Amino acid sequence: MTGTGPKTGTGTSDTSGTPLRVGLIGYGLAGSVFHAPLIAATEGLVLDTVVTSNPERQAQARAEFGDGLRCAASADELWDRADELDLIVIASPNKTHVALATAALKAGLPAVVDKPVAGTAAEARGLAALADESGLLLSVFQNRRWDNDFRTLRKLIADGGLGDVWRFESRFERWRPKPKGGWRESGNPEEIGGLLYDLGSHVVDQALVLFGPVVSVYAESDVRRPGAEADDDTFLALTHANGVRSHLYVSATTAQLGPRFRVLGSRAGYVKYGLDPQEAALRDGKRPATATTADDPWGVEPESMWGTVGAGESPLTGGGTPLPTLPGDYPAYYEAVANALRGTGENPVTAHEAAAALDVLEAARRSARDGVAVTL
């Protein structure tokens, strides 16, 4: 199949309605739980090929998406069929992201890359430059911009509900006293493992989206658990150019979880506990419907999980006003990607934005190592 749609994402309108065919590289946690289901749920996209050398994962993919799904053992098979595809999604281990994204772009294929797009900001900017020179879309999968709590907070701030925000506290904490192993927890720098680059990529991206550029970074990063190789308990203090201070926590060693968000402003504060329900739903095999129904809405949490807004009150003693949480909307990311490829929308997350987040992560690593604040 050739000529299925525009590959540039530069604004050339395509209204043919022909589905854009997607090659997905990697079918581990990221590929099977996040990317494949969301691609399949997006109108205008079709999952064409999954790349994994694992026969069990190939069988798993075919069982969910049908015998018509093609499987390949190597990404090289995609480059040989570049004229049959419209988008490459890279959900393989972090250390492969730059090489695979480079190969996709040089093959003339737009790409979505899971976070972190690269190990360094310089590598991310190199990919962004290659995409810009080639006139091809390069997008980074920062799905937690579409978390229910983040969507709610973003609207609350935009509507002026908190006044001027002074301090942003964001926690992505877990209680995993025993390391699970695998490349995500590897101490080998080539693997780009550890929580700073894993969960840290999310909380830093959210802080930048809300409050803009950072001028100073201080971090504390520890390896707490016996047998752990990479950071599993990390704190970042960011000073934004507009004066807002962000305190960000990522941890696998938190025996008592703090609020996901505590945001303090000149008029009020917002406190929200719990995690967006979409990841748990995807892990349980649930899939976004084309249209949500009243009986089974996607991304909706119970009222008991709503955050509260107030001033001088404690949510733990019933203070504050409950604020309905907007539904989480991970499907919106790939809808935006499809629109960008057809020339009817913008890239939802650019590599330039990802590079700015990597500037902060690199500064955090230096700060934690040297025990000093780092100026950007």
C-alpha cells in the first residue's frame, strides 16, 4: 500500500479519509499497554506492523489486533517498506530512541517517540533539527499532559481560580520496596534508567507546560533500596523565570503517599490525591471507546477522588470545596498526531519542548551529584 497520506505534517491538507498506517517498534509495557491500544482507538490511524523479536509478544499482538496485523523481528524491515507506512512509533528501551528516530526520519517517515526522547538535550535538539530539515513530524509521547488531574489544574489556573500561583508541588510516588529489575532500574548510564529520567520526565514536563522556562535547578537524588542500581528517590526544586517555584518528587520508596498535587496561589490552593485512572484501565485490558457512554465513561474518577480548592482550610478535615475532576483523555494525543499528519492541526508535543525538559533533567543530575543549585 502506497501513498496513504501526507508524511510531512507541514500543513498539506489531506481529506481523503484513507487511514494512516502505523509501524510500532517495541511491544513491552509502553508498546502493548499505552501505544497500541491508543493507536487502534484513533480514527484515521491503523496499526499496521508491530516490531518485536519475541514470539510470545507477536502472538499477544495478533490476538488483540487480529491476524491482519503484521509482525516484524527488526526495525530494518520497516525501513524496507517505508513507502507503505505513514508513521513510526518508537516504544522501545530508552537507549534505542535516538538511533531509531534518526533512522525513521532518514527513511522519510514521521515519528512518535516515547519519553525521554533522548538521553541529552543536545541529542533531542539534533533530532528536532533533522525533523525540521526533512519537513517531517517528530512528536514526543508525553501522555500525562492528558491526565485528569493535570487537565483540571490547567483549567483552574487559566480561569484564575488560584490567583497568582506561588508554589507548585507535584508528587509521583510509589511504594515498591523491592526492585523489579530490568533496564528501567539499571545503573548502566547507557540505559538511561532511574526515576529522574522516567517519572521525572513527566513531572518536569508538566511544570514547564504550566509555568514556563526554568532558571535554576536544585536536586537531591538517592539510591535507597538494597540491590537497586539507579536513583529511586529523587527531589527537584525548580525556580521558573516568572518566579513560581516547583517542588517535584519522584520515588519508589514512599511508604505513605503524599498528594499528587498541592498548588498554592494568592487566592486559594488546590490539593489532589490519587492517580489518573487511565493507566490502570489500560493495564486491565480496558480500551477507549470511540464514544464514551454513561455506563462506561473513559478516564472518569469517582467523586470521592476529587481534589479540593480553598484557603486556610485542610482537605484532611473536610475543608475546601470539592472540584470535579475533568476526564482523563490519553486518546487526545494520537488524535492530535493524526490531525498534524493530515495538516489540520499542530504537533501536540514537539522535540524542542522535550529538549527543554531534558535541560532541566541534566541540570538536576549535576545538582544532585555536586550538591549545588545549577543555573540555566
